[in-house]
Amino acid sequence: WGLGLALSLLALAWIAQHVHVTDLIGAWNALSVTTLGPLLGALILSTAVRGKRLQIELAPRVSPAPSTLTCLSLMVLHNAALNVLPFRAGELGYPLLAKRWFGLDLALGIGSLVRMRIQDACIVACAVIAAWGPWSGPLRLAAMALVCGAAMALSLAIGRWRSTWPIAADWRTDGATWGLSLLNWAI
């Protein structure tokens, strides 16, 4: 724990040397209330949606079911780790925190993370197809259906390959997490 804190502070000191504070203050002051208000509102709403998604994801796997506030705390710490640690090493924060806070088996935590990343990748791919696909309406819909089908097939294949990973979840949980992932990306 102490080593992690020391390394984080060292990284923060290094970043601070390469950032001009006057530029940051100037950029901050250039934001109007009409820009900053919706921006902060969207950030708060997106974070709340991700916390709820995490709660729905974890509820069937841990007992007692975690509160939304606890899941929100875990999500904020996980996102901080993603932003501070290099090479996406912060992804390890989610399964490790889920193990520490809820006693979730590490394999289940990694499987949960993989499942959520598959959902996110599918939704982002569909957004790209919708925005920049060279096809007409029906072909775009078919391409998006193909992406979603591939994501679901991948989820099922991983679930069968490693049965301890909670990839193939119950459809109510799966539908809710897909819906919240879509809402988060829409925000």
C-alpha cells in the first residue's frame, strides 16, 4: 500500500512538472456556466449509471448484494486507477477491489470485467457503424446486428471455456447491464 502511494505521488509529481498551471487555469476560466453545468451534470450522471451497472453486475455474485453507493465508490477508484496507471494497468483495480471489498473470487472479477468490456466494445462499434458506416440504413442495421451477435457469441464461448467466469449471465441481469452500458455511452 505504501509503495503504491509513493509511486502514485511520484507519477503525480512528474506529471505536474510537464503541465503549465497557467494554461489549465486559462482553459478553466474560458468555460462558461452554460457549458460547465451540462458537462458536470453529464459526468455525474454517467458515473451514477456506471455505479448502478456495477451493482446489477455484482448483485447475483456476492452476498449481501452491494449498495449502489459502494459500487459507485469502487467505480470511481477503478476509473482513477485507469487514468493514473500506465498501459491500462488500472483495469486490474476492478477485480482486485471487488475481491477485497466483497470477497469476489478473482476469476469472477476478471470475468465480470471482460463481460462489461465486451458490452462496451460492442456499443462503441455500433456507434461507429451508425455514424460512419458506408452503408445504407438496412445494411447498417445488419452490420450492427452482426457486431452484437459476435459480442454475444464471444461472451458465450468464453463462458463455456471458463465456466467460473460470469460471462453468460441471466438474461434479466444481462439486459439491464447492456441497457445501462448503452445509456452510459449515450450520455
